Amino acid sequence: MANLYEVDGFYGTRNRGTILVYETYSGKRWYCVEGSCNINCTYDEITDGTNVETLSDIDTMTSRNGIESVRELYDYVIS
């Protein structure tokens, strides 16, 4: 099973948000802020307190609707 988790973090200028993460077996971490349509991928660690604007993204995608759970994130990325 994939490694799916949530952490408390930030986006923008100290806006709090829940970061949804799908970590693959190869170490890639697909993530988005809960409710966002912007999905990004990084090899950087994502832990509590992470500001997503400081992560080094290697890929990105956009959903039509906001992603509300780690399961939705996982389903979107693998589709």
C-alpha cells in the first residue's frame, strides 16, 4: 500500500493548511494543500511545519476540483 499521510503546514505568507501527501516507493512525494487543485511532486521531506513554497518541485499537475483527502490525492495521481 502507498504511504498516505497528512501534516500541518503553511502556504503563502504563513497561511496554515493541511498538506496531503502520497509518498511513492521511489521516494517521490506528491502533495497538495487540502482543498487545492494544485498538485506537486518533490523528493524533499514533508513534515509538520513545512511551508510548501520552500519545497523543490520536480513535477506538477492540476485537478478540476479541489483535493480534499489523501485518498483523493492518491486516486488522482495514479489515474
